[in-house]
Amino acid sequence: MTAVQLQGIAQDGETITVPVAMMMDKETIPQEGRFDFVDTVAIDAKDPEFRILPDSGYLVARPRVARTGIQLYRGSEVGKPQMDIVRVYRPDSEVFDKASLQTYAFKPLTNDHPPEKVTADNHGKYGVGVAANDITRDGIYVRVGTVWQDGPTIKGIQDGKVELSVGYSTDLKWESGVTPQGEAYDAIQTKIRINHIANVKAARGGDKLRVGDNAQPPSADGTTQETNDMSNVNGAPAPTIALVQMDVDGIPCQMTDVSAAAIKRRLKTLESEADDLRTQLKAQKEEGAAKASKDAETITKLTGDVASKDAEIVTLKKQVEDGKLTSDKLDAMVKDRAEMVGKAKAILGDKLVVDGKSDADIRKQVVDAKLGDAAKGWDEAQIKTSFDTLAAGVQANGSQSVADAFSGNGGGHRPGYNGQVQTKDAAYGSYDKRLAEAWKGEAPKAN
């Protein structure tokens, strides 16, 4: 069945009017309203009125197309999804109402139900024939003359697609009751208005509703047996209901074909929903496993990174510990610088600039002064090697104090290493004295 299309809502007492599209099959249909139903009948090629016109190939028949009595619908088809099956009563007064019967005349015939009501605008798309205006009552049935004008549809009827289904609109009056034949119902159809008659594979109203149908011959007691019908002519015995057997979870159950079809559809829907849930669950498990694997990789990497950082921290702490400036290290540094500055002064004399200069700067002064352009572009290692070579045979000025070695050419008294105080004048005096006594056999030392 196709989807519902709501068009509007109006309320008139207990009867609700809601025009909707043909062939309802949604769980969300309003619980009250005017509905478009389909009741089906069948065609019998053995009927004397079933014939093919020789000049056109049209199929002419006068089948039963509708009946009175109770018909079963799923609750979702009539706006009552909370109900499994709804028993809808079609009383004689409504089925054979003159205003209703007149709506059969000249209505289109279709091959299966179209997804919308048939109108002049879409008749060329859906129409395969036309109903005549000879509408008569036949017991509990309505008979209508029909002319089928579409070749494929006619061939389908000849091949066995013989049942008919009437598409119509009706108001549902929701009230519980019992028919004159003693059958309970949940709602009554009123104001039945025909839209089209369709050739279908299966009929809701029973296999008596067919093209070329023929009433069963009378039985011994003179009554006509109407199987598959939910009701009979007023006063006649209630007909038998065709039941089918269906296994539900291994348990055989007897039920009407409508109930069986409804249950099968519901089971199919539930199975589909269960499959969807299983697919979602599988996807979620796979996603969770992938995330867990990725998280494990991340944790492993972070653990390794932390271990590496810990090792780096330990190493740096060791380097800091080793690099602490102790008094012994400070004494050694002062001694080394004093010796280097003393040798540099011995080579350059007063030209040497010491204040604010690093060891590397002082060595570069000496090398640049002695080698000039030959040392241009040398790096610190080359300059140190050259300086060490130049100073290899040079003795630092013995009269120079450590303070002088660090401070450069400044005059006046300066604190010497280990608290000693030395002046420049005293240093030069000592140097002159050595020169004056050189004749005694002691060679003066080069400065």
C-alpha cells in the first residue's frame, strides 16, 4: 500500500472528515477522519457477460464490484495504530444509498491502484477503461457494467489477474455495535463515494468480486453459499469465513487472510528493524575496538615519550650538578686566565686591552697583531692554536698580579690574588733591576 496524503480536517458530530490519498499504509495516520479505501472483487472469464468485442478487442463485463457486511482492516490503515484489526461495517443503507451508487457511473478503470486519485488531469496516465451507468444491486453485492480498453490489462485478465478493487472515499463513524447477522464491529462506513475501479491480484472483499463473476449454484435448501464474505443478505445465515494457518514462533494459528497478512508485514518490519539494530551495534563495537586500539597506541607512545623525557631530565640534572662552580673550579679559572693574560701582555705589552674582553677576544688580539691578514677568517679553535704556539716560549710577567691580569692597563693599587697588593711602579722597578744586574751573568728575561 502507498503513503497517505492528508488534505484537511473537519468535524461533524461523531463523524470526522479527513480526505486522504488512496491506499493508506502509514502508522502515523490520524485516528479519526474520512479515508480513501479499496475493496476488491474478482472477474470470472466463464461468466456469459464476459466477452471480447470482435471489432475493437475491448473486454466487456458486468462484475460484482462491492458488497455489504464487515471488512477487516489493520488499525494503522484507519488511524487506529493501537488496534491490531479493526472491523468496519458497511451497512445496506450506505452501500446501496442512491447517492453512493450514482458515483460508480462513468468512473475510470485502472490497472492496479494509482498512487493518487484519478481525475481528468491524470486520466490519460492511469485510465484503462470506463465503468458504465448500469449499476444494480445483486443481493449483498453491487454490479457495474465495465469496458476494459487497454491491451496489456485485458491480457492480464485473460491470464488470471481477475480480481477488482474499488477505490473510494468514506467517513468512518467510530462506534461499536453488532450487525443484524450478529457480527460485532468497531466502526461504520458512511457517505461512500467511488473514485475508480482497479484490476488487482488480490481482493479484500473476497473472490466473489471479480470480472465475469457468477453466483454459486443454489444448494439443496435453495440458498446460495457465499464463501469469503463477512456478511450475507439480511435474515440469511451468517457465511463462513475463510481462514488460513500461520505458524507463529512454531505454534500453528488459524486466522483470516487479512490478519495473517498484517502479522507477516509486522514481522517483516520487526525483522528489518532488528537487522538495522544489529548492524548499528556491530558498527559501534568496531568503532569502539578501533578507538581502543588507537588509544592503546597513543598511551604506548606517550609512555615512551615520558620515559625519554625522564632520561633527559636526569641527564640535565647531572650536567647541572657537574657544572656547579665550586671554589676549586673558580681558583683554577682565575689562575688559567691570569696566566693567559700574562702571556698576552708579555707579547703585546700595553697595547693589550683586557677589560671586558673574554679569553677568546684576548687571544684574537694577539694573533691578529702578530699575523695580520694571514689569520683573517680563522675560527676560535684556529686562533687558540696559533696563540698557544706564539705563547709557547713566553713567560708571563712574574711581577704582574692577578688583579692586573684581569683588569688590563689601569694604574694605581689593585687588590692582588690571595690578598696581595702590587703597583705598576714596583713591577717596572723590579724589571730595571734585573737589567742592571745582567753583567753579573744573569740574562735579562724577555718581556
